[in-house]
Amino acid sequence: MEYAIDLLLSLAVAGLAVSLGLDRERAFYPPVLIVIASYYVLFALMAPTGHVLGIEIAVASGFLLCAVIGYKTNLWLIAIATMGHGAFDIIHYFLIENPGVPRWWPAFCSIIDVILGGLLVVRLMGRRIAAR
């Protein structure tokens, strides 16, 4: 059931971005990637162990770097990194033990990452937004 809710909410967010025209701007997707990646840092702040915070900051910094470089050079990097973050959500638990992450978060985040990254791919392939 949670996957169905995640899917519907993700489609609603993507639909809102499209209907308002937010996704037509190059500047829409990079902050989305930055915010998506920052949630694990927030969860680490809520965790009782301090060592997780540094690891999560390092990982989030990698996605932040992809967002900045992708915005300055080519939005395909943003699309790949956003969908890559969706894959990262699935394996996060096996790589980083962050007790602050809610049980339902990886499924939710992976679905929205893939949908928003896929939306950017569709926009780039249809040339509705310039890659460079």
C-alpha cells in the first residue's frame, strides 16, 4: 500500500511541476537533487550516533556537486544523478547504518527520484528543456 501512495504522491508532485511550468526552467531540477540528497543528512541529525552525520554529509556533497556541475554544463548529469539517487535509496541501508531514517523513506524517496529524474529525461529527449 505504501508503494501505491508513494507512486501517486510522486506523480502528483511531477504533475504539479509540469502544470505550473516549473520544470521548463533549467534551474528547477538542480535544487530538487540537492534537497533530495539533503534528507539523509537531516535524518543523521536525528540519529543518536554522531559518526553517521559525516558520512551522510559526504554522500550528499557528492550529489550537490553533481547538481552544480550538471547545472553549469549539462542537465543529463542531473537526470542521471537524480535517478542514481533512487538506486542509492534502495542500497542505502546496506551501506550506511543511519538509525534516523524512517522505515518507509527509502521506498518513498526512490520512487520520487526515479519519477522526477525520468521526467527530466523525457524533457531533455523531447528538447523541451535545453541540456546545455
